[in-house]
Amino acid sequence: MRYLPHSDAERADMLALIGGPDADALFSAVPSDLLLRQPPALPAHSPEFSVEARMRALSARNHAAGDGPFFIGAGAYRHHVPATVDHLIQRSEWLTAYTPYQPEISQGTLQMLFEFQTQVANLTGMEVANASLYDGSTATAEAVLMARRLTRRNRILLSGGLHPHYRDVVRTYLGDDDDLICLPASPVGQGDILSRLDDKTAAIVIQTPDFFGHLRDLKAAADAIHAVGGLLIVVVTEVVSLGLLEAPGALGADIVVAEGQSLGNALNFGGPYVGLMATRKSFIRQMPGRLCGETVDAEGQRGFVLTLSTREQHIRREKATSNICTNSGLCALAFTIHLSLLGEAGLVRLARLNHARAGALADALAAIPGVTLLNRTFFNEMTIRIGRPAAPVVEALARRGILAGVPASRLLPGEPEVDDLIILAATELTSSEDIAALSAALAEELK
Amino acid sequence: MSMNTQGRPTGIGSGGAGGNGSSMLPNEPLLFEIGDREHSGVDLPEVEIVTDRLGGFDRASALDLPGLTEPEAMRHYVRLSRLNHSIDSGMYPLGSCTMKHNPRLNEKMARLPGFADIHPLQPVSTVQGALQLMEELSHWLMTLTGTAAVALSPKAGAHGELCGMMAIKAAHEARGQAHRTVVLVPESAHGTNPATAAFLGYSVKPIPARADGTVDASAVVAALSPDVAAIMLTNPNTCGLFEPQIREIAAAVHEAGAYFYCDGANFNAIMGVVRPGDLGIDAMHINLHKTFSTPHGGGGPGAGPVVLSEALAPFAPVPFVRKAGDGLELVEHPQETALGRITAFHGQMGMYVRALTYMLSHGGDGLAQAARDAVLNANYIRARLADVFSLPFPDYPAMHEVLFDDSFLEGSGVSTLDFAKALIDEGFHPMTMYFPLVVHGAMLIEPTESESRQTLDHFCDVMLDLARSAKAGDKERFTAAPTRAPRRRLDETRAARTPRLTWSPPEDLPQAAE
């Protein structure tokens, strides 16, 4: 058992020093009829090569995104991650460190988080950001609760362009709640959310680019909600878009939450990812999650600590702003390293490249007979209508080795008006050959 | 000037705002002091966009993001990393945190393209291996805990608590018991327990600890009423003790129509030794980053699957995997359960891969041995330190962690905090301090099964030497500590009084508050 240092002789010696009759004596508080005398009915320990063979066999039963043309987005995006990122995050001192509660021996993690917070604030155009949350969907639910605390109002309006999983998570977090209003999905990028505001409204939640790829007018939304004294929560599921699109903070957002997976993090079948949250300085005491702040040590040297922890559960227990205990530290590290490598110049180039590839994809799709492109605006993702149920077409294309986007019905079941919609994304990894292969195959399927 | 654009005078190692230090103990400037807006470590083509589809929402404001070339980035993050203590560089005796060895096979497997490079919304027919992995992991977790179902998707331990308590709430509602608004929480509980209960609108009723550090079944019985929805109990508890009356407590809770939520943070002590399902629990989260060796990563990501009893199984959230024909399908629409969905997509797949890899490596036999070694190690430390340190709860053997209080330091002028900081100068991470709250100046030590006897002996020798110093009046060794770390003690009051949470250029610095 390669992970266990003791020999049986050492175990016996240690037990003798403890003074117990046998190893079971250490479990004397366990009801003796429930103490398992035999190991559980599970396979026995295995050499490394056997475990590796088993895991490789499972892995081989999946079609990896890199195995062929790939156009899936809808909240998780396939971008190229520089080799440096994955090398660095596997360094022992990053990978196997605990939460930096002992700042004297955690300055690496703490300074990294301080840099991360600054990058997230700058990227979103906000004053402050926290040290990350689990992912974009739970960050959205936390933002909604935060808005209620800040405004002491209850009504929340979710735009029809919000990712359906995010909407579902907000619903679960809020429970049965008449003050949560979820507008119907709006595949054409319109919605009447702004006509429904009143002085009971705590916040509206608007995603841009939205679930269907449309870009939403944040300035108009901010003006309307601020006029009734509520808050604008902006959701971004594709952070690369912020290289090209105006910062939500510059347009009046009060809280910005985002899924940070696109930078530094692999698709990983949905997790682990990294939730971003940024807001105004005056709101920090109602913000959930860890915060890192600058200070000095006993010799006056600059250093960093976790701060404002009086908001948190380990101090405040039942009076805490949330029950959150961890952040997404290692994914935040991957995010910050990738963004440092890109820098402003690189992020803008990456965003332009994504938009250009998406433009090529949109033009190719729109030229296919029977396909209607629903987007007048987009960043790197768009929705098409194909005039017949989309799920079987996507399945048929998968059999040809092409992962052709997400049928909207997978996330919006039982809504006939989205049954013939496919949501597709392009990134810097989408080649002209990929687009040509998809176009040809889709045209054939639609014949 | 929004950042350094003046010919980059503060390059890495050349001084900068924080000084430079040595490569072994670097004083690394901030990213914003070494990078600038033009440099980049990623080569990307400059493309022409003929007609943009941005609808006039183009960025006009500055991004202010510094860039580093690849060698600069490598050095910045390697130098920063050297300022961290880590499991791989030294023992981490943090009670309640289970800082065990993180096998690198786990990392290698998590990076196989068939796991790392698959999208959560690919057609289910193209990810049958991933669903099978989730099935296998579920099987291991249910077998080890003796339970009927598992919800894999919670993103961390506290998220698992939330999920388990939501399942309990949904079950009460479905059974016409929505009037149950009270949750019992022992005083020794983790802070997440009362925070979770309060988050769901429950009022929290504390249960006092007995003098021996365990929960009194008769106190639970006395607190039970038709208003009680659940008890949230940690077992083994945060005093490092197995709750001897846990079966009686479970029976009383069920008798009163309530559910038994168990905080599984300390499952490492009992995996393969006793099954929580046999003890009568209804829901328990399992921290894959504690018990099943997925890395802590400087504070996350975690993973907190929740096992559920027969009674709660119908109230699991989506998604879950189900057999369909000769394959597997993913049930993912919230309408299919009362609870709904607690996160986008399917949870922490990357952590599922690591945890299953660890389970297969250890096997059922190895996991049981790991639990037994973890308990042996804690009791070894207890036995070696018991004559000098003060043991508040001597009646039962320790489980995977041992709790001391600070009465042995009485009159020395040395606090638990000072003592813990002195441990840093000896090469160890401090133990958990001032938790649980039920003893004065708590020191909670969890060695895990990963430490060899030599390391345990060295740790005990250091602890005994420190105790002798404290008693001999060498206060300076403690109150000045740490002196051999990258930083001396940091001014946390100042950080909280005038929060500086982001970097701003030097000319924008506020005047110091002193």
C-alpha cells in the first residue's frame, strides 16, 4: 500500500506505546456489533499500472472535444490553455497548500489572490472582487441573495436570456418564492424585463452575451433599474468576451458575476470551474466568499491576509452572509496565470480571434438552405433555427464525429418554440476545416 | 499612469516595491509592478474583422491588465509558490482538515483527454465512460457509507451540507411537515452547520456538550419537539471523539419525525471501519478533498457529494446517472425532483476522477487500513504528549485527531496562538487553533495516515520542547514567532479597518491610517 508509511512492526510498536490491547481497542466507542471485521466488499488495492489501465479504459469511452470538429458552448468554452499554466498549478506549493489562514507561510497564495481580485475588478470594470466562488451559477444565486440584503427588497427578475441552469440554481437557492420572476426564454434576444420594474424590485439579472449568444444593452437596463432604486446584476459566462465588449461596470452594473472557466481551465465535463464576483466598494460587507487584503507585518513589510472574515461562517456561524467555506483556489490560480500570460494585448487579440471565427461560422451556417441565423449580434456564440427537431440532428452529426452545438431543448425541455434551435460556439480553436465539415454535414442532414 | 509603462524599471528580481529577497526566500513584486499592457506571453495572430457583430457594445474603457512573457510568468509564479507551506514540503497537522498526501496518479488521470477535454453538454452517447465513472464512484461511496443513494454534484463540503439540508426540507414539505422550523446543532459543530441551517430559514437550537466532549442523548431527547426538522451532528465529532450514543440519538431523532444530518468532514477516521448508514444517519456529505485525497489547492476547489438514506433518496437534486437500455443516461431536468438543481452542469468531474483513482489504488482493504492508521497516528501523538499537554477529554480514545486545551500554558504568558506560531519556526504548519469552541484555547491536531513514525516522533519532540520552553519562561520564542517565515506576524486589524482589496498605482495610495 504505497500511500501508507507504516510497517506492521511499526504499527505494533506504536500500539504498545499507546497501551491498547489491539487496534480495535482504539474504536471502543463504536458499537461493537457495527464494527466491520472485514474490509468492505470492494476491489482490493491495485498497482499504479492497473489503476491507470482501468481509468484509461473509461476515458477511451468518451469522445474528447479535440477528436473532431467541435462547436459546443452554452456556458463552458473550449479554449487553448498555455502549457505553462498547467505546469505551474501542479507545483506542490500551489497544489497541496491549504486555505491561507496562516498568512506568514501562505504569502504565495495570498499575493496571487490579491492579483486575481485586481484582475477580475479591472476586467469587469468594478471596484472590488472576491477571491472566487464555486462557479458562475452558484455565484449568480449568491449575487441575488446579496442584492436582497443590500436593498432590503425581495423581488428578483431573471432575464429570459439567462442560462437555464443558472436560472434553476437561483430557483433552488431561493426555494418557493413568489418574488422570484423568471421571464420566458427569449431566443431572439428580446425581452420585456424593463417594463416590469417597480419600487419593490431588488434586482434584475441580465446575461450578456446571453444564453442564445445575443449581446444585451446593459446601459438601458442599468438606467431603468436604478430609476426604481434596484440593482443590476450582470452575468457573463464567456469571460473572453470582455476583451472586446464594454466592461459591465462602465455601463452601470452593481454586481458582476461570471464563469471564469474560459481562462486557464479545461472543460472537465462541467467542473471544477471558477466563479467570479465583483461589485462596488460600498457593498463589500454584504459580499459572500473570501477576500484577500493588503497589510504589513511586524517589521513593516508589505504582506497579504484574508480579511473582513466577520462576514463568514467560521466567525459568525448562523449570522454569516453565506455558508460558503472554500473558494476555487486552484482554478483561480489557473485563471490568473493565463490572464497574466495574455495581458491586455493578448486578451484583446484572443477576443478578436474568437469573434472572427464566430463570424466565419455564422456566415457559413446562414448559407445552408433551411438554416436561419437568429442573431444580429453575437460575440462567439449564436443560435440557428433548422425547421425540424434539433436533438436528433445533433445526435446524427455526433455519429459522424462532429459535436455540433447544443440543442436548446436539452436545457429548455417542453418548450416547443425552442425545439428546432441549436446553439453553437466558435473559439480560436475552431478551424476553417472544422466549419466546412460542419456545414457540409449539416446541409446533408437537412436535405 | 495606471500601471508601469515606464520602460519596466521594476523587472522581476530587480527590486520593485517589495524589495527582492533571495531566490530561496523571494520578495516578489506584484504582477502590476512588473507587467505592462503591451507584453504578452501568448502568440496569437492579429486578425482583421471586416464586419463586427458587436452591435455597438464595443469596449471603450481601458482593461488595465498587465501581461508577462512566458519566462517572466514562470519566474513570478514559481517565486510566489516558494512563500507557501504545502503538504509536500512539511507536515500539516490541521485538525478537521485531513491534509493527507495527494497522489500524483490522480492528477495524471484527471488530465486524460477523455475526462478533461469533454464538454458537459455533449450528447450523452459520446460520454458513456464519464457516466460510468460517476456510477462507479457512487457505488464506492454508497458501499463505504452503507447508504441508498448519492448526490454527486455539490461543489464543496458546505455546498453538500446545503444540498443535504435542502433534501431534508423537501422531504418534510412532501410529507406535510413544513411546520418543522428548528434544527439542533451541537456547540462543537463546524461553523458551516449553523450557517447552512440559517441559510435555509431554520432557527438553530444549540445542544451543549457533556463534560466528556460528547453529545448527551438525553439532551437531544429533551430538545426534540414536533418543530424540529433535523439534527446536524459531526461524527467523529470535532473534539476527535466517536459519539458513543449515536445510535440512541438517531433513534430518538427518527422517533420525533426528524432527520439525522451527519457532517462527514471527519469520515477519514472511520471509512471501511464502520458505516454511517448503520448508525442511522439520513444524509452526510463527504469532502473528497479531505477523505479521498483530491488536492486542497490553496483553498479549493473542493467536492462534497452527499450520501442519502432510503427515506431521502427521492429528494436528491439533478443531475444523476440512471441505467437506460444497455447504456447510461443523465437525468438533468429539475422538474424530475423536488429539490431541483444546485449547480450548473454535473458537479466536480475533475475531482470525481481523482477520488476514484485514489479509491482504486487503495482498494477497500487499503481504505480501511488508512482509517486505522489515521486513528493510530492521532492516538500515538496523544500518548506521547499527554503527560505535558492538557487533555480535556481523556475518557475515550481519540479518533483521527486529538484535542488539547491551553491549561498547560497557564501562567506562562504564552497563548495558543503564540504556541502555534512558534511551530512555524520549527518547520510545521500550525495545528487548528481555537476550534472547537467548547474548550479554552483549543489545539486540534490531525496527523492523517500519511505521516511516518519518524515524522510523528519529530513533531512530538518539537511539541514537547516548545512546551518546556513556555513553562521555563522563554516567552520571546513564542510572542516574536514566527521569525523564520517569509513574513513576521501580519497586521490583520489594519487590513480589516482600511480594506485594500485591489492594487492601485502608487500615486493613488491612501494615507496610512496610523
